[in-house]
Amino acid sequence: MRATAEKSRPSLFWFLAIFVVPFVGIVAKIRIREPQKLPHSGAFVLAPNHYSEFDPLIVATAVWRLGRAPRFMAKESLFRVPVLGWALRGTGMIPVARSSSAAAAKHTLQQSKELVEHGRGVIVYPEGTLTRDPELWPMRGKSGAVRLALAGEIPLIPMAQWGTQNIMGRYQKGLSLWPPRKRVDVLIGDPVDLSDLYGRGSERAALVEANDRLMAAVTALLEELRHEKAPAERWNPADHGQKETGRLDS
């Protein structure tokens, strides 16, 4: 794909790409399907599945290869860490709001406006943490991705990737480097249609419906990559006595 202004403009991403992209290239052979479905310009919210600690490097590399800057949502506390906070702010990463509902809603609206104003994209894991599903299917989603998309009427792009577990399994401490260059397939889907829910981002029913549509789209993409059907019901950690961490919302 032709270079975008976002990628060709000098930024901290150039410095990061010097180290990250070659490293990922050593351990993974990424094949991106339907690359044209990631907007070439303007704001977007990209929502991938999440089952390995190595996922962010795969997703970031894929997004960079497609000409866009890979910005993520990050814990608000990280922005207060010396040097790291400077790097996060300098690359336009987005802090996760963890305050009261009213304040969080206002914060989300401001974040959406900034994404639209600057034509930026952001990567948000809709599950909020690594999936707890035993077979690595997407589990119940959080509302972080859909809140951003609804607040700014921003395209919500589902994404699935499969193969990263062969590089680093869920909760695995180290990388599996033999044999080298394990294949990872990335599939980008059509934007999730939320047009009938615009203006209702503060309603719980609208958020639940938007989440259902998003998680169904991500799951369908993963089914296509895995050539198998997901369970009829998505895994809910609360139903299995599991503690949820990395929450994006209350």
C-alpha cells in the first residue's frame, strides 16, 4: 500500500519501528488479509482478539505495514511514569479512563473528538485482557472500544489474528523461537454498523448491543482463520469463578 502521511511524517514511531518491526520479522511471518479494510486516512477504532502477551507487537507491526500509526489504549498510571509517560504522550497513546461514570463519559467524548480532529486511529482490545476461554476464542467484551466509536461516530473495525500462540502462548514467560518465523494470519473485517446506535452511547442497552455486534464480528473473523466454529456462547469469567483483570470499564 502507498505510504500515508501519518507514516511518512517524522515521529517517535520511526524510532520504535527501527527496533520492533525487524524483531517481529525474525519470529513471525505475518500475512495480512483484506488490508484495504483498514482506513487509509481518518479516525478509526481497531478491535482485535487477544490471547497472547505478544499480540500487541503483531498488531502494531501489521498496522504500521498498512501505513497507519499503531496507537493503543494504555493504563492511565503509565502516563505518570518518567520517560515512559513522555513516550506515550509523544506517540498519541490514549489513557484509559477509570474515574466516575460521568467523568469517564466526558473523558471518552474528548478522546473521540481528538481522534477525529487529528485523523488518528487507536487499537482497543475489546475483551480488556487476555481471553480466559480454554480454546482461545474471544470472550465477553468490555465497552471501551464501542464507547469511543459511538462517542465520535468513528468507524469500528474488527480484526482477528491467529498463530501468535505458537510464538508465545497465553501466560507463557518466554518466546518459542524454533523453528523460526512462525506464520501469523491477520484478517481485517468490514466496519461494524453502529449507525442506529449513534447518540445513545450513554445508554447501557446500546453499549450491550454494540458490544454484541463487535464480538460477533471478531469471532466470525477468527472462525474464518481457524476453519472451525466457535462455541455458541462466549466465555464469561464471572460464570467460572475467574477474576477479570485489565478492565476497560466498570
